[in-house]
Amino acid sequence: MAERNADVDEPRLKRFRIGINQGDVVFDDTRVYADGVNIAPASKPCRARGICISRKVYEDISGRMQLSFVDLGEQQLKNIAQPVRVYRISGEQLAVVRTTARPALVLPDKPSIAVLPFTNLSGDPEQEYFADGMVEDIITGLSRFRWLFVIARNSSFTYKARR
């Protein structure tokens, strides 16, 4: 967003804020509520922009991530009885576009196979389940061979609608 906002006039700037908290969340048929939901977006110092986290989250991730945080102190939040300590990710880190290299995938030492989904040629859409079931049965059967690495159904079925 920093890159996008660089050449944009003030009224057209896009600013996002994110609040992250840990806590109970209650869901009923009409709404989601509880401290886990109420605390996350409520801190005034984070309303303009930024990523803020609660003390609970900070304690869990401290030392595990290469981020620096600004301690915003205890904040009195709407509908929360006790003040909550809030931290914001350093503004410099938010402005930097980070490209993280994906870890190299570990390739198996055995032959690999992917069973691609079959196309239902019957013209009867109700028979689609039969074609999918055949592929699943083949995948299951092949996976019994310990010397063969079989690509999971979820991966191979991403190609279902492609030609």
C-alpha cells in the first residue's frame, strides 16, 4: 500500500489497519463477539493505520519473528473493563516491501505420480461423482505402494476445471 499511495492525493489514500488478539470468540446465529473480537481493532493509536497486537500475541511471537514493535502502553478499549497493553509493528517495517524466499521443497527419494481428475463424458452431470470416485480409488490404491510417492487428491483436483 505504501508503494500504491506514493503518488496519490490525501483524499484518495488507502490505509488499512489490522488488530490481532488472542482470546475467546463466541458465535451465535447472528454475530461474533467476546474479548477476542472486541480487542483486536479497537486501539486508538492503530485506527489511522498499522498492525497492532495485544500483549498476549506479543508474548507468543516475541523472539520468533524478525519484527520490531513499538510499545503503545496500556490502552482503555471500548467494552473492555481492564486496560490492554498494545504493540504496533514498527512503521519502517510496514513501508518496506518484503519478498521472502519460499523454502525449497523437499523432493521425495522415490518415483512420484499424480492422478489427474477424469472428465465426465456421459453428459449426465449426476455422474460427476462417479468420475471423482474413480480417481479417488486409484489414488488410494496407488498410495498402498510404499516405494511410490502419490500426490494428494487436493493437489491434483486443482486441475479439474482446466483443459
